[in-house]
Amino acid sequence: MVLTATLLSAIQISEEGSTPRTAVAAVVVSSAYGVGTELLQERIPGREFEWGDLLAGVLGSVGGVLCWYLAEEGR
């Protein structure tokens, strides 16, 4: 969630505002990061790739977008 909200803030500053496109970009980038870390876990003894973790990461990214927009509306 925090990574996605941070990405949205950075994109908003650089593009002078956020759009649904920026929200999707933030979710895609943070989800790709989550996929990468899941794939790297396979290389660590005792750790393995889990679809549940991947789903939790994507849902966390979407939650980060929602929280960020709610916080921005309150300003």
C-alpha cells in the first residue's frame, strides 16, 4: 500500500495531477515489484512462490490507491 501511495504522489508531482491512468501505472509497477520478490523467494531455501502472497500484494496496491485518493479528497 505504501509503495503504491508513494508512486502516486511522485507521479502526481511530476505530471501536475493524477488521473486513472496514473493510478493504474502505480498499481502495475508495485505489483510487478511484488511478482519480482515472489520469484526471488524461490531461490531462498525454505521459501517458495505463493499465489496468496501475490494476490495480497495486488490487493494492497489497489488499497493504496484508494487510501491515497481518500486522503487527497480530504485536503
